[in-house]
Amino acid sequence: MSLELLRELARCEAFPVAVTDQISVDRLRLLKAAGMVEAQLPDELGEPAWVHAVTGWGRATLRADGARLVLELRQERQIDVRRDSAEG
């Protein structure tokens, strides 16, 4: 998934980062089109892509996705508590 690649890139300590796997390069094309990364994409298959930065928009997207996961976990816990209360 593209967000997983974005997460990996956001953890990088130094840029530029080479991306050589073709599936990841394709995902990187989506991230660049969405404005989440600054990257130089290859013209030909088999050449690496170079990521120069994760943009503010990319980092905001990761924070929003993290918040979504937290809310989902809270909702699941609330359902479990209600279920336990109804059974007890």
C-alpha cells in the first residue's frame, strides 16, 4: 500500500533515498501525484526513483491515518465493553 511506503520514507534519516523495486516505484508515482513526496521518477523500467523529501502534506496524511487507527481501536474497545456489560 502507498501509505506503508510513505511511512517507511518518513522514517528515513537522510535524503535522497533510492527506490529500486518496481512496485514501490509505481506507488511512489501515486504519492508524488498526490503531493506527498518530492521525487525524481525514472523514465525507463529498471531505473531507480529518487525521493528527496516527504512533504508536509505527506506527514499530515500519516498523522491523520494514525489518528484514524486510534479511533478505530477505541471504537472496538467500546463495543467490547458494551458486550461484556450486557453479558455480565
